[in-house]
Amino acid sequence: MKIKVITVVLVFIGFTGLFWISTSAHSHTGSKTISVAPDTSIHWDKMDRSERMAYMKQVVFPTMKPLFAAFDPKKFGNMKCITCHGNGALDDSYKMPNPQIWKLPRTKEGWAKADTNYMNFMRTTVKVKMADLLGLHPYDKDHKDGFGCGNCHTDEQ
Ligand code: HEC
Ligand code: HEC
């Protein structure tokens, strides 16, 4: 009987201890945690590397993966950082654009050969959503410095 009570008390102390540790750990890092809500108040350009890393992991990747997976479950159901970043995800540079994915054609004929389904998906979903997540304006004729195809794809040689 006594042993049971002691066990219960010990378990209780254990749990409150854990709770205390997890809440204090949270409040300790709380002040340094960046805002990870996917909205346009994000200042990607001003984020340092660790903030960018956290934002990619917590917001960009979890938002973009389901979009790619819905477009082509077979190809993107298992999407990873490497799908966009290529070798940059392996050497930890995460440098973009990524020369390992499809290259943007330089000619009209080249563009005409591009897969139409992909083109629509890239134009209407990927570019726009990604720009939004990074708090950047999508590239268009009035926003030549906006976020566009060239932020992920390199140009054909
Ligand atoms: C849908 C494509 C996509 C996926 C998936 C993706 N990223 Fe990114 N990532 C980008 C783009 C585009 C940029 C560059 C934005 C810019 O032009 O500044 C970037 C930039 C970064 C940067 C900053 C690099 C720098 O030079 O400042 C880091 C770090 C990063 N990504 C990490 C990750 C990690 C970790 C994952 C997986 C959890 C990931 N990314 C998944 C598209 C992606
Ligand atoms: C956030 C990064 C990102 C942006 C922005 C982006 N793409 Fe892509 N694109 C990708 C990834 C990742 C793939 C898949 C690459 C792979 O699997 O090899 C892809 C694939 C494609 C393909 C299919 C190539 C093939 O395999 O046939 C085309 C075409 C394409 N993109 C065109 C565009 C165009 C045009 C734009 C601008 C309107 C654009 N992309 C913007 C990341 C991006």
C-alpha cells in the first residue's frame, strides 16, 4: 500500500518536473523564435541563415510539399529539401538557383517544348505561393526584381 502511494507521488513529481522543463525550455528560446506564420510580413531578405533555415523547415517545406505532391503524387509524394536544392542540400550551402533541375530555355522554340501542365503549375502555384511565403513580390513586367522562375531554375547555356 505504502509503496503504491510513494510510486504515485514519484510519478507525479516526475511529470510535473518534465512539464516544468518543457515549459521553461520553451520560454527560454521563445524570445529568439522567429515568427513562422506564413504571411507577407515575413522579411526574407533580412533573415539570417539560421532564421532562414528554421523558416524553410517549419513553413516553406510543409506548405510546398503538399502542393507538389497533389500535382504529381508519384514524383513528389516523397519530396525533400533536395528536390529544390539539389546538391545544395547535401553540401549544406542550400544555394539557389539549382543548376540540377530543368533549365529555363533561351529561345521561343525551347519554351514551346516545355511541359504545359508543369508550366501552369509553376506559374500559377509554385511561383506565386513561394513568393508569398518569402514575403516577396512575384516576378512580372512591373516587378523585374520580384521572385520568379530564375530563383529556382538556372538559364540554359
Ligand atoms: C519548393 C522548393 C524548396 C524546397 C522544397 C526547400 N527550399 Fe529552401 N529555398 C528555396 C528557395 C527558392 C530559396 C532561395 C530564396 C531566395 O531566392 O532567396 C531557398 C533558400 C533556402 C535557404 C537559404 C539559403 C541562403 O543562401 O540564404 C536555406 C538555409 C534553405 N532554403 C533550407 C531548406 C531546407 C532545410 C529545406 C527542407 C526542409 C528546404 N530549404 C526546402 C526553395 C525550397
Ligand atoms: C520554388 C522553386 C521553383 C520555382 C519558383 C519554379 N520552379 Fe519550376 N520546378 C521546380 C522544381 C523543384 C521542379 C521539379 C524538378 C525535377 O524534378 O527535376 C520544377 C520543374 C519545372 C518544369 C518541368 C521540367 C520537366 O521535368 O519537364 C518546368 C517546365 C518548370 N519547372 C518551369 C518553371 C517556370 C516557367 C517557372 C516560373 C514561372 C518555374 N518553373 C518556377 C522548382 C521551381
